[in-house]
Amino acid sequence: MRDETKCLHSGYTPKNSEPRVVPIYQSTTYVFDSTKEIGDVFDEPTKALIYSRFANPTVMAVEAKIADLEGGVGAMCTSSGQAASLMAVLNICGAGDSIVSSSKIYGGTINLFAVTLKKYGIECIFVDEDADEETLNKAFKDNTKAVFGETIANPALSVLDIEKFARAAHSHGVPLIVDNTFATPILCKPFEYGADIVIHSTSKYMDGHALQVGGVIVDGGKFDWTNGKFPSLVEPDESYHGISYVENYKESAYITKARMQLMRDFGAYPAANSAFLLNIGLETLAVRMERYCENAMRVAKFFEESEKIESVTYPGLESDKNHALCKKYLKGASGVVTLVINGGKDNAVKFMDSLRLASNEVHVADIRTCVLHPASATHRQLTDEQLVSAGINPGMIRFSVGLENIDDILDDIKQALANV
């Protein structure tokens, strides 16, 4: 099936007289015929459903759909994108380990890696994603266990050279984790370029309607976990009666371990109703992404031609420094444009407060146009030096283009700029 068809049909196939739409299994609990059967499942949790902290039929249908869209062997939904980022790393890292990450990533993830993980003994080494491979390789240490980057950085909108980062990761025997939130599998499939694990904040384009917070981890199923760097995936897990994830679950070892260990202990699993709402968004994802790209390109070109705009960043523009990478990896540049208005922060605020159709809100990738000032909001906790490393100008505006009529969006921009 092609992506448009997968969005509608993957993950759930109703049988004779069953519901056409994925049902909401609003239950925490599953019934067994005997105490022995319950005991068997605790010995082998993938044998059947235990409890909705691990898995739920509604959520599982969504997991299967996302895995199919990305081309992975399995997926695990989480209660937020941050939970997905955290568990993707903790599944293979512990105290005394390190990870290498692009510095151009979401501010919340920078804080998670640089501050919170540091408290638990995991070091994050940030690198400029534009660095050459020699410089990139120097960031690795003997204890490095993973590399992290975003397909389209939020909000810098730089495009990750996935193949370059994958080569560096694999030359050091570690996996590449890619946050594909802004691109979605409709615009880019990182596994095709060497990524090993893909994560999403499903709260963004996948949901699309600002209805629920969520995340997902997708396992590509091709990384060799037996190279000596990842004993927790190879050696017996005493908390599950000596199961070896690689031996027992083969290509699905990583995602199975994440569910059986981390989801068991952290319980950051989404509710069935949240997954139901996410699935509604996924069903129109392919159609929406096409329109987001069209509208955003029109908005980016308008800003580029305005004398009141100092700079515009949108990888779809031929003038953008990331345009070549955009053409290589993406089928479209997604729906977010960043701009810097002449006059800096004061004029940025004046412009944003003058918008009537677009909303000022702490969100992005909605069906409705919305704007944000990253330096004073999502990246407020960063130092000036970190802001520069993340590609954020203090006067930068993140303009998330929605699905309204493009002429209405442009009219709103025009009237707001008239006040600057």
C-alpha cells in the first residue's frame, strides 16, 4: 500500500460484522481463564495483554499503523513526545554513558539531555549538525551509545544530513535516533537513509488538531545490538526470568525491551481514547501534509519579498541554505516558517500581537495557523550561547502555517505587518 492508503487501512482490519472504525477499548484490565495463564503472561509479556500500562488494543492499532508508515518492525506509543525521547535513550543508555546530539533540536529536548539526563549520569555531547564528518567523529567517546538529531529542527528548520550522521554513528557501533516530528513519514522516512530508531511527538502533525499530547518510538529492526556495546539487549534479563531480547525477539529486540522494561516501570502509556483521537488525525495525514507544504511555501515567499522582514528560513525556498538537503531527503518542507522582522524583538512582538486569524500559542503543526516567539517561550531556559547553537535569533518568530485558505492567511500577515 502507498502512504495515503496506509493512513486509512494500516493497523486495523475489521472482520465480518466488526466495526469499520478502530474501537475504543476503554479498559485497564483483561480477563484470563485461569491463574496459570496469567502466570504464563508474566513469564512472557508479549504472549497476551496484561494491563493497559503495557499495551491496549486501540493503542496497538495506532502503533502498527505508524510502524508501517515509517517502515519499521514495531512501535510503542508514549504519553508525550518528551517521554518518547527519554525512553528512546534510556533503553540503551545508563549512568556512565554518553550520547552525541545535534545542537539544533527542540529546546525541551536540549533541557532533557543537557540537564535532566546529566543528573542521572548520562552525558550529552552537542555538535553543530553542519560540522564535517571529521569534527563530528571527534565528539564520540568510548562510552557513547547513541546519536540524536531532528529531520527538520524545531524551530531552526535546518535539515539533518541523515546519511552523514548515520555513517558517523555506525562507524562507532551505535544507532542513530531521529526525531521525525516535523517531516512525518509522509515527507521523509529516515530508515531509508540509515536511521535506526525514529521518534515523534504525535501531538504535532500526526494528531494535527491539537487534541491530545503523545509520542511514539519506532524500531527500524536493522541495527546489530550484538556488537558488544549493548549487553542489556543481549544478556539475560533477570527481571523477566532470563530472557535475552536479541535471542528471543530478533529484529524487534529494541522495541520489545522498551515495552517490557521501561513502560513496565515508568507507565508512560497513552489512554485508549487518546489513541483513538490520534488515529483520526493519522487518517488524513497524507492529505494534510500536502496542503501544509503548499500554504507554507506561499507564506515563505511572501515574507521573503517583504521589505519589513530581515530574514526567512524555510528549506523549500531555493534561497535557503538547507534547500539541497531538503531536496535530497524531503518530499516537502512541511508547514513551519521562521522569520526575523526588522527591528528585533519589539517589532516581532508587535507583529504577533497584531495577528487576528493566527493564534499566539505554545503549539505548532496544527490545522490552524499559530505563532510563537521561541526565545521567550519554548527555548526560554537556554543561555544566549545555547540559543545561537540552536539556530535561534532573539527576534525569531516561528510561524506555523495552518490549513485555512491561503489568501486569508496572507491577508492576516499583511494587516499585522502594517502595524510594524
